[in-house]
Amino acid sequence: MNKKHFISAAALCLCTPLMLVVCCKRAQDISDRPCDIYAAHGTPCVAAHSTTRLLNSAYNGPLYRVIRESDGTCLDVTADSRGYAFSELQDEFCKGTVCRISVIYDQSGKGNDLTQAAPGTFKGPAKGNFNELPIADMAPIMIDGRKVYGAYIMPGMGFRCNNARDLAINDEAEGIYYVIDGTHYDSGCCFDYGNSSTNGKAVGTGTMETTYYGTSTAWGRGNGEGPWIMSDMEAGLFTGYDAKLNDVPSINGWRFVSVFVNGGDGNKWDLRGADATKDSLTTYYSGIRPGSKDSDTYYPMHKKGGMLLGNGGDNGNGSAGTFYEGVMTIGYPTDEAINAVQANIAASRYSAYPLSISRIGQFTPGSTADVTLAFTSEKEKYKSLSIKVDLPQGWTSAYDSGQEDLAPEETRLSLFRITAPQGRSSGEARFIAEWKGGKAELIQRIRCSESLKINELQLSSEDGDTRPQFIELYNASDSDSDLSGLELIARHSGRAPLSTFRIPEGTRLAPGAF
């Protein structure tokens, strides 16, 4: 299934929110959460975002919103009784179609929701030059043994809140952290979260303050090949005082990473990081602003009080990363507060999703392919584990699971031999693992069609191009191929998709024919 559908900001205004009522009540004795900890130490949250859990015990709203591509309907995903994202709502709502995360709600009470980034200096690939929205089910993980989803950012994607309120401006003090996937990154600009310009443009050095994670070397860097924990202060990514190289290590082997940046209220800032599953933080830098002994480039700061996730201050959208949670405070947090927040993150028990699958290619009618499913235990023991697959009508699979226990740090491999139906078909294969007290599911889209090949293709390249547009198909199979309803859609960056043609019903192509 083609996942590159475009959604404009205007389209989001048309979607009808759907709230699913669930028969459960939120627990009354929720333990302290990051915003509770910061507030208790005098630096309250002014922004708090997560697709995985509650960050503020006083917050009663949804965590994020997904929009269904098939009909434009929206669903607000709420938290369950333990404060974790109720991912089953999303799974049921998005079954059989593609959903995207369109809003990550602010849990601080300030209304600083993150939405689809509008065009800035750099334009996005979606309609109206907006940035794309992340596909909602691309990053399943576990938190405290429960399946949730992260926001999987690819180049061209990103969120903004240009009209944020009560964030630090100029040289006011603030604290920022986010929790991300330590294995998903690139060298593009810039996988940021934090304080930015309010117009999607670069408005001068010292106008931003964010967390950053990746391998960009255009500005600053650390030792080795990266990735590095850094801070984006506009026109500069920094690992310490010097503009280029500082004695900061590459991050290796951390599946989940916490990044903390604190700064302002005088010539000081610090940079900290941790394996998000561990209590202890490492301080990589604590001192005066970059280059401030010799210039006023980054001190005093000129922060603008906008907000962003997954892109740069000028809407540079070449970055990649997966976001799970993040917070911004007003005021410079104390060491006690920062350490307590990291301990709270570790206590949430982030862990990798146990299911993974080998690549599934396209099927031809009646063809068979082997698919390997891996179930990996990290620190947990799984009792009475069974694995099965649910396939669309007409598809079959030869596999007999049975039940068995799985010890910590073990992997169980299951081989499914899947056979396609005789006709054209598409749908979802749902690989399901169940054990005593839990369940995990992995959804893979599968497709069966005749063996068609594109022999030649010509499309117009720009406005005013008068060349004829055509496509020549070749039937490489040994039977007639039904071409009814096949459609070619052209997708130009920054424009709405355009259907160039649709093949009439009843059109067939003989074996070996063009």
C-alpha cells in the first residue's frame, strides 16, 4: 500500500474527531510524573508531549490524535488506567488503512499542542508545502509491559507550535528533555525538540534552545562517528563551549536515550544524557555559552518562544528520529529535579517491541513465500507463549504454534509458509503473540497481483510540458492479467496528488503482451 498520501493543514480542520468510550477509570493514586517533579522544585512545565504516557498527573485530556487516510476521520488516543497510551484504540480505529499522527497534545495545560509544521525557509513535501505527518504505527515499543507507539519521523516530516505561550524568551531560564530511539537517526538537520523561532525561519544566532540527537557535522560534533547528544542554538549545534569539536562521546548501544538541555538566566547552560532505562545521568557539559569569552553571539540569548519537533528552526526537515516523550519548563531546573525525572523515566520501563518480521515481498496469484517471525525477550520471562497469524480471506498459512515458555534474553523463531489466493487481493496479515498476562501484535500489509512490469513511462516534468504522457506495461506471467481500475497517480512535491489516468473496467492483458 502506498503510504505517501499528503494531508494538508486545511484537511485536518475538516476531520471529525471520534472519541471511543472505554470501560475503565483512571487510577486515583498515580505516582509523581515528570511535570509533578519539576513543579515541586519550582520549575513548572510549560510544554509536555508524549505518545506513550502521561507526564502530568493533573492532565485529563488525550495524548495524541491520529487521522485515518481512508475517510479523514480523527481519533484522540487517551491514556489507560495506569497512565499509558491506550494503543488498542488506535489499532482498532486504523485497521485496514493507514493512519498518521496529526497532533501531539500539550499536557502542561498551556495549550502548546504540536501540529503539522507549516512551510518556513525550507518547504515540506506535503500539500501547501507543509511537512508530512508521521505514520502512526511505524514505531511500536513496550512501556511497563504495555504496547505503545512513538512518533517515527522521516525526512520531510515535523511538527511546530509557532504560537506557543509562556515558554522562555530571550535569556530567560528553561529546562528541556526528550526520550528518543537511540538507533534511529541521520545526519540531516535537525531532529530537535524545544524552543524555536515563531515563523519557521532562521532569525539569528542564539534564538533557539533545543535537544538534538544525530550525526550532523555541519556545525559541532563530539568524538568518534556519532550519534551525539547536542543542543541546537540556531546556526550551531553544540556539544560544549567550542563551536566544532568537544570531548563528548558517541552514543552506542542505547536503544532508548534521554537528552537534557538546561540554560538561561545568566551565562550558563548544561548538556546531559542517559540510557533511558537507567537511573544515572551523565553531564557532558556544564558552563558558559559557546564562544562567550570572545563574542556575544550566544550570550545573551535571544530565544523567541516558539516550539518544534523533528525539524530545524528554519524548517530544515532532513532529519530522522523517533520521539516518545518530552518536556519544557520555565526556570532552570535543580540537579535534584533533573535526576528525579530521569529516575522516573527509567521506572517507566521502556523496552523494545518483542516482535519483528522478515521482509514480505509481493505475491503473484497462488504463489507461496516463507515469512520468519522473531519474538525476543529482553528482561522478561514469558509463560505459555503462543504465536499465530490472521490472514485476509482467501490467504492460507501452514504453521502450528503450540505453547512454550521463553526465558529472558531468548528469541523464538516461527516460520510461516503463506500462500496467496488465485485472484488479485490485498489486506493485512496480523501476526499475534499471546502469553500469560499479555499480548503483542504485528501488522504487515500484503498484496497479490499479476506479474506486471513497467516497460516504459513518460510523464510531464513541469508546467507547460506538452509531451504526451504514457505508460507501457508488460505481462510477465503465463495467464491473462486483469488491469481493471489500475490508476497512475503523480505526486509533485508541494502539490496535491494528480490522477493521470485510470484503466477502464474489463481491460485485460494477454500473457507476454504489452
